[in-house]
Amino acid sequence: MATAVRTVRATLLGTVTVTAVAALTAATLTAPAAAESRTRDHQPTQQAMDAAVADGVPGVAGQAVDQYGTWKGTSGVGNLRTGKQRSAHDRYRIASITKTFVATVLLQLQGEGKLDLDDTVEKWLPGVVHGNGHDGSEITVRQLLNHTSGIFDYTSDPALARKYLYKGFLKHRYDTLEPTDLVAVAMRHKPVFEPGDGWSYSNTNYTLAGMIIEKVTGRTYGTEIEQRVIKPLGLHATRVPGTEHWVGWPSSRAYSTLSDKPQGRTYDVTELNPSMAGAAGEMISDSGDLNRFFGALLGGELLPAKQLKEMKTTIPVEGEPNAGYGLGLIKEKLSCGKVVWGHSGGFHGSISQALTTTKGDHSLAFNFNGDWSGDSRAVGEAEFCGTN
């Protein structure tokens, strides 16, 4: 989680922190008219978000929703060249938040009796996970979803990192990578541990999860997400882009240093081929849609009670005593004692976060369009602990 490398180049699909960074100035409250005592004070959130921009994030866009209404705001700029401000309705790359959508589909399939989470990977993808100690017959679908498989994370491969995460990105940003290509990179390395013997965040796990969805249903994981989640919830800003380079409108530019160092030249990395992320993190959405999705998920609209309970069954994450990882879902106990659920994600030039309460009745989602600075916890703490 917070122990993950802060810069997006190091993990491609970003940090696994439960509270990511954003900054919102010129915030507007669009809740129904009510006395001040009947509304939530988002000023602490605003201040935490503003601090991210002061720390160097170009700009931030986000929304919070609760029983009082929807709070929207922006801070900083969406375009460094023109100075255009960010919009609270910006669409952006949500990166590893994609994992929650993928896990939701697999849990739906389990509820329908079309697969079992304790099925082996070998059953659905024979011969795919093998070599250098990897053995798909010893790894379950559940272990993919909670990152206990031990499978090597393809984004940690030095050659891939040089080509797609650092300056090599400028030459290869439009390359198409198939899921089998990404898994093959992982299979060149030894496992991190034996299946079930530890926890290690691996994007390869969700590349395989997407492949399993296709094998079970005969349709791509993106099609299943669209039919099972996006359309039923009316998520009009959310899509699985495949190899499309553009983000959509409205949106802002995305910036990266393409380096582990926060200082130095920044590059516009907005357009890219997201197949380098695939089922581990290619999706695009906006803050309103993410709030709707996580609120519906935790509120029981997308999964039967049994499957939601399985999704929320977490295991400890090393170095994070107040956090646990479920099935594509992160749980964190905040400093004030409140518990929030969600996921974060980082892609080139984009850090995104979605959080919601246990019942799904108070949600926060936001994005900042730079990947080299900002406090990864302050915003969530401010929203859920610093408000009345």
C-alpha cells in the first residue's frame, strides 16, 4: 500500500495506498439547500487538496457524495501550456481501480455458478502460468484476486520498465501489448513466494483474471464489465478503452517526469496505448461514476451478500497495520477510527483514488494529473476524519 513506490513509473499501475492525493480549490457545494448544521463541512478536504497543488501537483479534480448531496471542486490547472483549470467532471485514467471492477465480475460469475474462486488457474488457462517455478495448478483464482499467488509482477521487469515506464515510453507509448505478452514477461522470473505463503501486489494477477473472464464467458473482460456494471449503473463516463489512445471529454492533460526523481522536466503523457495495463489498470472514468460504483458495490447492489462478504474478507498487508487487501478491494482504518473501503491507481501522469464507507453512504473520488508529488493519505483523512 503506502509502501509501494510513489512514482508511477516504478509500478506502472500505481500505488496501492488507500488514500491518494488530490487538490481542490474553487470548490462548490451542490447539496440541497439546508442549514449549515445540516451539511458536511468539506473545508478540511479542500485544504488537504490545496496542499497537494502547493506540493507540486499540477491540478486536481474530485467529488464527494453523502446524504447531504454532492461536493465538487478543482484546484490547479489541467493544462500547463494554456493554464486552463481542471474540471470536477474530468475523465481520467483510473489505473488499478480497474481491479475492483474485474473482481466484481468474477464474483458475479461465482454467484452464478459459472466458476469457483477456488478453481485453479490451470483449469481455465492451461499451460499459461508455468516456468521458473510458476505453476498454475497450485494457484487459485482467489489468490489472483487477493495477491497471494506469488506470481511475479510484470511491471517489475527491468527491460519492460526501461521501455514503457521511463524515457523509453516516449518512443513506445503507442505499442500494443497482448495479455499473453505481459504474462510471458512475468514467467521469465521466479515467483516471489509459494502460493498462499505471503502477500505481494502483482499486476500479472489481474491480467490473468481478465483472461479467465474471457475463457469463462466467451467475451472480453471489458465487454463483461460494460454489460454487468457500467450499463446497469449508468456510468456514462466509464469505459474500457482497449487500445484507444484518447481519454475523452471533458478531461485534462496528464504529466510525468518519466523518472524516479520528482525534479526535472515534465512530459505530457496524456495519449498512450493502455494495453500495457489491460485488465490490471486500463479503465477510464470520472469522480462521479467512481462514487456511484463504490457506493453501489458496498451498498449491495452489485453482488449477493455471500460474494460481497468474500470480497471484503481481507488479509494483512506487510508494513500496513491498519490496512488489509480483500478481493480487489482495500480496507483501511483511519486515524479517527473510521473504516473506509476502496482502491487507488496510478498511471503515467495520473494518480486516482476512490473511497467509501462500509455501507457505501459516503464516498470520495479524485484524481491529480501529475505523478511525482502529493500526500497520499491527507485527503482521505480530511474527508472522513476532518468533517462533521
